[in-house]
Amino acid sequence: MPYRLDLHCHSWFSGDGVSSPEELVASAKRRGLHGFAITDHNTCDAYHYMVDHGLARRDGQPVDGFLVIPGVEVSTAEGHLLCIGATLPQMKGAPAAEVARAVQAAGGLAIPAHPFDKFRAGIREEILDALTVDALEVFNAAISFPKYNAHALAYAQRRSLPMIAASDAHHEASIGTSYMTFDTDDFTVAGILAAIKKGAPRHEQLLSFRDKLRKTMNNWFRLRTKRTYTPRDSTP
């Protein structure tokens, strides 16, 4: 059965996100998604919140047919790295290679986010060349300029890397703008991680002007107090 998942989403636990985890799930379901990876900036608080509130499961199984994949977008010393399929401790500012090794050791995937986008801390080619990554985000719906997606696609093709497309949603209305379709019999976190590495069809669509402006404004004017969450069970 084909499953549609957005692999790059932010909640209000990101400093520039505005939507609650509940709003993200509800919007994703309305838009026909079967799940998403929650990849807030430098925190896994949203995933822990979702587990404690019955929206996700630590054993990697879906909840009522909807799968939430743990993750985090780490601001490494060299740029942003999506870490999907595992939770990590605070690693902001650590070398990208160290973060990649950490998520891979935890059973997850290291996927550079919007590489080449110099306006959004994309990891540069000279760093990518030395990184052991599991896939590359070749289409980011919120990219600064389309040429950066094209550069990422060409680079992934040169290295024969698996590729993903994602919304980089920071508001519930943007989730599912871009997504992946996985045809798998194993609809679990482990099953989707395996499917990412095999490669899958990408739905590529840029954010609307309104959604991109909303994301930019939230990034420039971070007026809200950053939300944090202490899990009931701190076991990863």
C-alpha cells in the first residue's frame, strides 16, 4: 500500500514554528498524509509530547493508522542536518560529522536539509563531500531560490544518494506541500527508514507566496517564548 509522508515538519516547539502537534496531525490527515517526521530545531520535545499524549508510539508503530517519526533538525557547526528516526540529546553547534554518527548509531538517518541554500544554513559541498549521509533533501518547499534545490538534486545524483522532498512546514497549513510516497508492507518507523534508503517517488511543490512569507516573518520576529516539554518517561 502506498503511504504519503512529509519528512520535514516543525511545531511550536521550534522557535519559529507556530502550530501545536495536535494541529499538525489534524492538518496532515485532512491533506491526505499518512504520517510525518517531526523535526523541530534542536529539540525532540514535540515527539516526547506526542508520545505522552497518545499521538505517537515509542515502539515505532502508527497510532490509528497515522505514523509520527521522531526527529530533529540540528544546527550543526556547518549547517542544518535532519536526523530522522531517533531522538538525540542537545547537539546544537556540534560538527556535522559528529551529529551524523550520533543519529546513525541510534538507528536513525542523517539527511542534510536544504543543502546549498546559503541563506538558510545549508551545508556546503566541501562539507558534504566528507560526510557519511543516508539521503539528501533535494527538494525543500521553502527553499530560498529554486536553484538550490537543483544543485542538491545534481549532487545527490553524482553521489548516487537516496533523495527526499519535504515541506519544511512551520505552520499547519503548509504541511504536506511536498512529501514522499512509500509503497511498503512495513508501515512503521523502521519500515519507512528502510524505504527512504531504497528511494521513493517525490511530490515536489513549492510553498505558496503566502505560506513562505508567513514562515519568513515568524523566523524574523520570534516574539513568542520558546516552548519546552519534560517527558513523563525520559527514556528515548
